[in-house]
Amino acid sequence: MGYKLFRYVLPLLLLGAMGQYSSLTAQSRLDSLEQVARALYGADIDSSRAVARTVLGEAESVEDHGKVAWALNWIGICFLKNGLSDSVRHYLDECVTYSQAHNVEDILGKARLNQSINAHQMGDYERSVTMGLEALAQFEQQDDPLGIAHAYYNTGLSYQRMDRMETARDFYYKALPLYEEHGGILNRANNLNAIGSYWTTQMESDSALKYHEAAVAVKLSVGAWAYCGAEYSNMAAIFEQTGDSAQAEDYYGRSFRAYEAIGDLRGASLVASNLSNFKYFVEDWDSAIYFGEMGLEIADTTSDRFLLSYSHQRLARAYEAMGDFEQAFFHDQLYDSLQLLITGAEVQKNIDELHVQYETEKREKELAKERVVSQRKTFWLIGSGVGLLALLGVFGLWFRSEREKKRRLVAQARIDLESERNRISMDLHDHLGAELTILTSRLDTQAFKAQDPQVGDALEALAQQTREANAQLRETIWSVRSTSVTLDQLALKIREFGERLLAESPLKLQIRTEGEAILGPAVALDLFRVLQEAIHNAHKYSGGSQVELEVVGEGNQLWVNLKDDGKGFAAEEIEAGYGLSNMEERIRNLGGTFHLDSRSGTAISLSLPLKA
């Protein structure tokens, strides 16, 4: 109890003490603010990020390059903990560019390592390895043994996800003695766990269990039970392999509770998919589907392609066991599509048992028709009455066959649509998105090198516009890639936009969702654009301190209320720059209602019908 009180009260005391820093020198003040940000990280991540922004602004004003680089990296780390991958990439890319331009070597390696971790969490393992190796080279150049250990460990994780197991193992074993010699208790435990997972893949259960138990012992020695989710999950898998079902289920439960305690969505999704796999092997098909759907739902809130593909794979197998070959084939196709994104290579689609099942059914129907034709010839000799019955039987088989053909065409159309959706999103992300990122980087570089301040400002403005275009592209990709969007997923995307737009603004965004609703991708994107415009208007014109968004789903109806505490505006100003006509038109086109009240602040109320 005393530890928790200390954990949450200390940052508040530190923040209160910030007012006393004004009498210190600029360097001392920046050092003190950095310590405050570090102390806040464990208890209040938003406040830690806010203090880092203060460091960034003050360090830029006194041209303290080391502190500017530190602040950019720290803000990226804070967004990394929140799981906001796009924001992480933005700040870390800026940090690397800035550190290279100003020779801030000690931060450069850390920023590259964090880029590697972010790419790993997004499922881009090739980029993760590239960044990890660059970080490793930087740490070796600086003779930083702990940094080298971090680079070995994190790069090993990505090699393992790419199924390059021997390379992953070598990296883990290189990191281990460095952690043991130079500290980092939790890092050492995580590395022990990774070695255990390697031995699991080699079917060496005793060796794997030894390393996982060692990792748990290290974490429990410092009271970090809630950080044992990965170890517990891996131990459950070992017990599952050795046939100890009771122990396996117990440890999966421990793992899920641990991940839940620290809000680790990726871990919770992985455990749910593992539980689906476990239930599959004990032939509890309903539970296998239940946990598979749970893992997929949680994975949808992240950008982790591995988790999404893993969930689809588990569901494909569970539905196949249930005899629902349409759903099995559907999830199997999505799994293959995601594997294309992960590996970046052409995935050979094997003719598996699902296709065999389809072909078997087709051949059985053809044989049945042949038997009916043969029987008709025999029955015709017996009499026209029996022949008529045979004709009716043939017609019934034909009718069922046509109905089955139509059902399969519909199923295939759904699969083709999903494949096309993934292809379009891949093209947008890998080509147009990459080109925009490169263009932004070049504009930033030219702006930095520009001798004429006006030219530099103009280039910087263009770079910012390009970043915004890239952000809007990612939002469109999010919509295209989604087959459906829940209220929580919509709220998360709006919160990401708010974080990006209001980062330097006194305006704070509060979001509340209630009830449940499933939106189609087109409806979700239109609604997102309307709310995006409304929040942007509040930021630009309201002069307020807070904007509140409430989204309520009930039955077949969705209600949305957005209100700021600003100054409002006069009716004659609407056409001048609020863009309300476009917002209203989007809602009307969706069959909804749009109402605006600007007498005290600005309030927008929307209602949308939802498909049953």
C-alpha cells in the first residue's frame, strides 16, 4: 500500500516543485525537468509526455541539441507505451534526423532501437531488424554494453517472428551475459524468457521450462508479478505440449490476468489465441471459436499483423473442426493475406484439406447425378410413374446443387472483396505512404539546410502539410482495411488524431462511449471525417480549454454529441471557414440528422441509423 501511495504522490510533488525551477540556470532547469519526466513515466504517462514537451520547447529556445534530441525520443517512448504507432514513428524519425544533424550520438542509438521496437509492434519485422542492427552498430561505436544487450534482445525477437530461429537464439545468448554483468533486472528476465521460447520451438520442453521459471523467479524477486504474462503463457504452452491440461489452463489464466493488470492488449490477444489453440486440441470447438474471436477483437485494436494473422489462423482451424468450411476458408484467406504483409514475399497457397473437402463434395454430387441417370434408365423400363419420381429426384438434386453453388459464390465474393480490400490498403501503405514519408524527410532536411529563413519556413510548412496528408492516408487505410468498426475502435482512432492535432494546444479532448454499435468501413470513415473537422474547428476557432465527445450506440441507432467550452460563433461566419456544409452533407448522405448550436460554445449533435 505504501509503495502505491509513493508511486502516485511522488510525481505530484515533483510537478509542484517545478515552479521553483525558474531561478535555476537554463541547463539546470532542463536537467531537473528531465528528471521529473522520468519520474512521472511509471505513474502518469500523459504528464510525463507533457513535461518532455516543455523540455523540447525550452531546449530549442536555448539551442541545447542534446536535450532536444532527448525530448523527441522521450515523447516517442511515451506514445510507444500508449500504443500510438503513427505518433511514435513521427517523433522517433524526427529524433534520428535531428541527432544525425547535430551529432547527438548517445540519443541516436536509443532512438533507432525504439524505432525497431515500434516496427516490431506494428508487425513490420524486416524494418524492425534493419533499425535494430543500426542501433547495435551505434551502441558498439559508443561502447555501450547495456545498449548492445537491448539491441541484441529486441532484434532477436523480430528474427524469431520471421522464423529465423537460429539467428534469434544467437542474439539472445549474446545479450544474456551483458545483462548479467551490467544490470537491468527485468530486461534480463525478458531475455531468459525469450531463450525459453526458442527451446520451446525446438521441442526441448525441459530446457524451455528451466529458462521460463528462471525468468519468473527474477521478476517475482522484485514484486513484478504483473509482468510475468509472457512467461506464464509460454509455460502453459509447454504443459500443453506435455499433456498436462490442468496446468496449461491454470497458467494461461495467470497469463491473461497479468496482461490485464498492466493493460497489455497485445499480450491479452496472444493469450486468447493460445487458449483457442488449447481448446482446439481438447476438442472443445465452441470455446476454441470463442477465444479465437476474443483474440481477434483485441488484436483489431492494435497494429500488430502477427496477432491478427495468428487469430485468423486459430479461427480457421476451429471452424474447420466444427464443419463450417465457409468460415474456415474465409479466415484462412485472411491469414495468408496477412502473412504476405509480414514476410514481404510471395506466399505459396497450399491446396489444404479445405479445398480437398470442397472437391470431395463436388465429386460426390457428380457421382450422385451419374447414379440418378443410370437409375432413370432402369426405372423407365419399369414404368412412367416411377420414372416421374426419378425426374423429380434429379430436379431436387439440381436445385440443391444450384443453391450450394450460389452460396459458395457469395462466400467467394466475400473473400475476394476482403482480398481486394487488403491489396488496396497494402498498395496505399507500401507505395503512396512510403513516398509521402520520403518526401517529408527530404523537405525536413532541405528546411534544416536552407540558408534563407523564409525558404526554410516555407519548406517546413510543406513538410508539415505532407505529414498531415500521410496521416489522412493512414486513416483512409484504416477504414479500407476494416470489415467493421466498433465504437471503441472509432474512439481510439479519434483519440490518436486528437493527440496529434492538440499536442501543443491548451485544448483537451475527452471521449466517452456507451453501448455497442458496429459500423461499416464507409460509415466509420465518413463519421471520423466529420468529427475530425469538428475537433479541428474547435482547436482553430473556439478559444476554449476543453472539447467533449460522446458516442452512444443503442439498438439500430447511433447518437454523437460534441461540445466545446469556447466562444461560439455568429451564423454569418459559417460559410467563411467552418466547413459545416460538408459535415452536414456527409451525415445526410448516411441517412442521419445534423444539428448545430453555437450560442454558448459550439455543440454538434448527430444521429445515424445503423443496419440491423
